[in-house]
Amino acid sequence: MSKKINVYAPCDGYVDKIQNIEDQTFADGLLGDGFFIKPESNKFYSPVKGKLTQIFNTKHAFYISSEGINILMHIGIDTVKLAGKPFQVVATEGSHVDQNGVLVEVDLTNISNQKIKTETPVVFQSQPGLKITWIKTGKVKQGDLICEVNFEVEDKTSNKTVMPVNFTGKYETVAMEINNFVGGKANYKKFYNCMTRLRIIIKDKNAVAIDKIKKISIVKGINWNGEELQIIIGGEVYKVREALEKYLDDLNNQQLNIRVNKSTTFSAKILAALGGIVTPILPILMGAGLLKALVSVLQISGAIQTIPSGTLAANLGAYDLFSVIMYLISDVGLLMIGFFFGYSTVRYLGGSTYVGGLVALTLVAPALFSGQFAFIYFTVLNVKVGIRGYTSSVVPQVGAAFIYFYFDKWVQKWMPKSVDIIFRPALSVLFTTLIVFMIVGPILGFFEAMVGNGVKYLETAPLGIGTAVYSGLRQMLVLTGLHTTVTSLIGAAGWYSGQSFNLMMAVSLAVFGQIGSGVGVVVRTKNSNIRAAAYGALPAAVFGITEPIIYGVNLPKVRPFFFGCLGAACAGLVAGIIGVNAYSGAGQGVLFFTGMFPTDDSTLTSAMLVKNVLGYVASMLVAILVPLGLVILFYKERVAELKGTKKLNNLVYKVLVKKFNFSKNQDLETLTLDLNKLTDCVSGENSKKIKKLDTLFNKKVKIQILITKVQSNEDKIKEKFATFANKNYVKGRQANVVKYNNLYHQVDFKKKYLQLNAELNNINQEMKELENWFNALQANYLKDVESILEKLNDRTNSKIFKPLVNNYFNVINSFPISYQMVEALPIEFKLNKK
């Protein structure tokens, strides 16, 4: 049923809608809809008739309950930091109040003298059907009727069906708005995120509503880089990206290719393609690996019998039923990895996944399921070349997918539409499988086999050098997407069939190397965004998924990534010297431990098994501790402005001396004076101010992260109650619908929001003057740089110094770049440039 609350002016002043207040938190409606008043009298009365349920300990804010909803009156915007001094509270908590009773007397002059705004928001808790009917805005007197608030409440005595609440979270709303404002999904090719920006590759820039995007509450700014639209959001960006993915999936739209590399060079396209093909298969590899590990443990314990990988149905009768079932469940995923690569490639290219799947299945025909040769052309370097199945072969399956996709596109151009659906799939499958079985497959299979032989050769390198090299390179392969392909090649070389490989220790040790670096970054960094990203990425890394820790933390800082690789190489050397072996069935990350046990327990004595396990533990500790120590010792948050400027100035001198044969005393006095302007710009008091701004910004980021967590927690709780309400509605349980609807509306994090936003406003106020100063400093610095470089080009009759402007830009923007507020410019200047 409907209810109404009359709302009165709490004091004399000027009333306006809450959307027009200068404070972003209130203006965005995060604390509810309502109005604000610019007070002109010192006595504040209750704006409604109800019960005073809470007085904040700083005396600046009051909660009043009326007709079952909460009303917040917040006197001033940043008055929390005044610790209650300008406020003299008259009413008491728990008392009944109305527009005729004084709540608090306020010294408005005191507040204004401290340059704090006195605007007073009055907002209402979100309720179903809440509607504000405005009676009066503008100039008002205390007690004037401002508005009527109408809303719906559950009538427990009514037989009317109660509808469940509909929950749409903050990030879901933002995702929908972004999708609409960039012109819909048809106007962008792909999207992804870095630490602070949502990056969208746009087709038509004219269709993007930039002004509307800028007005989205959590958007900090907009930047274009060619056709890439960068929406600057901050640490919350990954939640927006996830929400956008979910939104598109819920619409049952064709899934977008989300790729990380934005370059359009050929090599970048290759790397992007590898990532797009491999990433969807990762869950299969992890799940299949874990199942294989489970079966290994059951075999070692004697719970089931050992069945060799690839055993066909005719030979399974020799084993007990449970062993056969577990074998079937665990063996197929890795044994059929070739099919998944073929299917994923077609999907990535945008071809028909059903017909492409048929091509991949044909190449693993049951008659060739074991990978045996049906016909041998010849043998080269002990490698057979001929017709065979490609169950666990990666390269031939990927090649087949490309052949199918482009041949099918060609056929589509000329085949009549009336018969296309009948003949085109058959023709495309026939052509692709014929050419792969007879020509392309044998060639690519030979290449794959030679790689396998190379793997075996690397495996036999003395003193664990091979394992050390592969361990060090493993995460670099992750960057290219080739890590899964290489693992598959090693698997095809015998690992999948139960052979042990010391080389495969790299799979685990490379992971722990990046974990060690990530922990080191957490210890050393002062950047709250980076620390939050590391905390979020480390749990996934523990279970073998290193992409978040690499792309989000280690790689952007460069050194931690390579320290992780070096730690893995050291650990690989230890594992190689000890002779630790990994068996098929090893899981990912910490679960790789299961791969220390062979599928056939007769292959190792107890002493050898203990040595294998302890050797693995020792290697793992080396992989973690070496990069951890290196990061702690040598980690650099960012380039200091003064140090970076001096380094570039010295580079200018070197170029003049080496390339243009200037003597150190020859006509360099003027140049020295000019370059000293740059160092003076970022030294002394200016250097201290930059550090202070950096510190304040980091504090701001910390609070923003906390606000995001509060928002996330509130959304989770609301989503839970909304889900329960909807489930009970479907089952016809009206009493439970009412119960969960009420619980949904009782979720209230306003007090926490107010506290955090008050702290955020204080920091913003403190930063404002420093930010204006820093912007002016940057402008003067870069103006001087351009003037100096132009003089140098004139004196040397060359343009060699012009690219140096990018180097200087990155130095003076070192602090903003470290927080990804500004994009670093490409470094084009080289000392040996001709």
C-alpha cells in the first residue's frame, strides 16, 4: 500500500534538488534522493514527524525514522572534521520529533570562517515506488512544506501478490550506460582494462556520446588513443569490465573478443590471436589436470587400478568398473586437447563453431583416436611423416581451423544462397580435412614432432640447465600465449602418456617466481592501487593463474616480472640438479604437488619418492624467496623527477660530445644554464611539494578502494536478498517474498559512506591547491623543454633532439603515470640514432 510523508524546511534558507549539490556522493544519489538547503538561520528543526534514531558523535548528522523509512539530515559537507564544536544538540536520541521541535543549534559563522560549506542535504532511504512531489524550492522559511514523499510498503493483511525486488548493482548500471553511450556493442570491436582504465576499440567516434560518459558518477576522465577510447575509472575498473561482459552475455549477444594488446602490428596481432585462442581453453586444462591428479593419487593409494593413457575400449575389460570410470573421466580432457584448440581457433576467428567443431572432430576420428599412423609417407630424423589422427596435436588442429575459416569465407562469396546451407558446410569440411590429412597435417605434425625432440634434448641438458632455461622463459611464453602450446608439445612428447619430465617442473616454478615478486611488490609499494591489485591477483596465482599478477602488477613495473623469471630459473636449476620429476596429472599452482607421484607406483622406491617430494619443496622455496629478496632490494616505484631530469640532461651532453664533437667547454655554458632551469623546476621545495601531492593522492586512492569495498559489500547483500525474494516468488511463497524484500530495503551502509566520503572530501580540499600548482609546474617544465630542444636542433642543424620531448614528458609526469592517470609516451630517442 502507499504511504506519504510531508517534509518541511529544517531552517530558513534556499532549497534545491540534491542532484545540484556540489558534493558528488550526495549528487549521485548514493545516499538516497532528496534535497539540500543553504541555511540562513542557526536553529535546525526536524524536517519530518518521526523518531530521532541516531545522532552522530560529531553532532553534524541525524537519522530520523518516519513511517518505516530513514531520513538523513547532514549539516554541512565536511563538518565531520570539526569534531562537533559548532553544534549544540538540543534533542535526544529516541525522542519523538517534528517540524516544531529544535534538534540542534549551529554556529554557521564558525563553519564558514573555516571555509567549510554549510549546505545541508536531507535524503530519504531508497524504497519501492519512492516518488518526491515538489511543493516549494528556492527561498524558504523554517517549517515551509518542501515536498511530499510517496512510497510503497508491504501490506501483510492484503491478498494482493507482492512482487520481488529487482536488483541492479552499481557496476551493472555503469556498464549498461557505457555500452549505450559508446553507441552499443555494434560500435566497438573489443574491450579490456588495465589498472585504472576501461579501453574500448571504437569503430565510429562520432557515435560516442563523450559528454554523457563524463557525467557517469565513477568516470574520472576520458582519453583517446587513436581509435581506442580510454575511460578513466580507477581501481573499480575491473568490476565495470566484468559487469559489461556479463551484460553482453545476458543479452545473448555474440561474445566479443577481449584481447589485451592494443597494437595493430603483425606481431601484436599474432600475440593477440594466441591469447584469444588459448584463454578459453585454460579451464579445460586446469580441470583436466586436476582430475588427472586425483586419479594419480587414487592409483598410488591403491584405491583404483592403473590404466595406461590412450587405452581403447577393447582392452578395458581387464580392469574393474570404478577404475575404468575414473580413467574415462580423467583421460579425455588432455588426450583430446587438439580438438579444443581447433574449436577455440574457429571460435576466435568468428567462423561457424559447429562446422569448425566437425572439422576438429574429423581430425580425431575414432579409427585414429590413439594417434597411430594409418599411412606412413616416409621417416626423417626418426620422425614418421604420414596420415594420422590429431587428438593431442595442437599445431595441425590450429592450422586446420585457419584453412577452414578462410576457405569457407571464399565459398560463401560465390555459392548461391539457395543451396548455401546444404553444400557449403560439406564442401568446407571435405576440402579442409583432405588437405590437412594429406598435406598440411603431415608437414605441421613433423614440425610439432621436431619441437618434441627439441624438448627431449633440452630435458637431457646437464646440471639442470634445460629446466633452468625453460623455467626462466616460461612466464615470458605466458605473455605470448605460447605457454599452453609448449606444454601441449611436451605432453605430446610423452608427458600425457605417463612419462616423467624434469622439464615440466617449470610449469610450477615459474608460477611461484611471479608469486614471490608479487609479494615483494606488496611489501615495497606505497601505491595503494598496486597493492590492492596484488592482493586481488595473488590468490589466483597460488592456483596457477598468473595473468592477473603479471599484467596487473609485475609486468607494468618491469623489474618484478624479470626478477620472478630469474627466481624461477634458479629454482629450475635446483630441481634439475636434484632430479625432481613431474608426472602427468599435475595440477596448477599449489596443486602441481600432485604431479610428484607417478601413475604407476612401481616406478619409484620410497626413498626416491621422498627425494622427489622434498626436492620439489626446496625448488618451490627458491622460486619464491629469490625474487622476493630481489624486489625488496631493487624495486623502484617510479622515477624521481629530479633524478630523471638529470639523467636526460646528461644524455643531451653525451650526444653533443659524441655525435657532434662538441668539447665539454665549447659553447655549452648557455645550454647548461637552460638545462639547470629544468633541474631547478623539480628540486628543493618543488620536489617536496610533489612528494606531498604523491602522498595525498595515495591516501585518496586508499579511501576510494575502501568505498569500492563498501559498495561491493552492500551490492552483495542486496543481491542475495533480491535473489531469495525472486526464488520464493517463483515458488509462490509470498510470506518469504515480503520477508526478503524487507531485508533488502533494510540494508543501509550510509553511515560508512558518510565517514569515508568526509575523509575523501578533506583530502580533495588539501590536494586542490597542490594540483593546480603541479599543473602549472608541468606546463612550464615542458615549455622550457621544447624551447631547449628547438635551440639544440637549430645549433646542430638536425632534428635529432625532437623525440626527447617524450622522455622529458614521462619524467615530469612520473607521479601521474605511476597511478595510470596519464599514459606514458613512447620513447623514440636513442643515443646511437643515425
